[in-house]
Amino acid sequence: MKRLTALVLVVATIVLPGCGKREVPRHPVRGQVFYRNQPLREAQVAFHCADGSPQADSKPIAVTDSEGRFQLTTLKQGDGAPLGEYAITIELRELVTVGEEQVRNGRSLLPERYRVAEKSGLRFRVEKGENQVPRIDVTD
């Protein structure tokens, strides 16, 4: 019985850390995106971990509002992002009709480089506390 208990404890220590790992603190991140000097609405903004940190299990993302503003979400609405250096991607797709709904699943409406983290040229370091990303201007 002692061996079985010891075996269960060993297996639990190996398997469970991935399931019950401590939640990484996130910090609010806000910003605004413009394209051709106009607020870019309904674009997806994604932050991709660029410093090799394993902190961000999920990718912080947001969708811009009618003023081009965004607030990042990792796990809960508006919770921000873990500390670290990020490459930023921005994507806006054409509206297409799928059944009775319109979804942004058509062709890309922005230059291709903004869809690739390594090519976008956009970076930001998330620090403790409130974070304000400087105005992002998407150019052709």
C-alpha cells in the first residue's frame, strides 16, 4: 500500500503542475491604431511573446472599436497581458457573408507585413501597472 501511495504521489507531481499551474499576473494594455490617418475599426490586434518567456500561455488579443482603440485580453475581458516584450500584429479582413451572417473572413485589407510578428516592425514591452501603447500608424 505504501508503494502505491508513493507511486500516486510521484505521478501527481509530474502530471499535475501543468493542470494547476499558478496564474501569471496580467497588466492592462491599451492603444489606438490608425490606417491612412483614420482610426482603424474592427481590426484584430495580437501580441506575440518576443522575449522567449513561457509566461504567455495564451496570446493577448483585442479588436479595435470605432475609434481604433483597443484593450488587450488574455484570459478575461480586458485583463491585459503578462510582463514582457511583444511583437504586435494587426489584421483586418474583408467582410463576407457566411449563411445569414457577415464575418471578417475575406481577403486581407492591410499590407501583408502587419500579419507576421517578425515583419510588422511593431514592438511593445508590457510593464507592471497600466500600459499605454503609443499610437500605431499602419502604412502602405
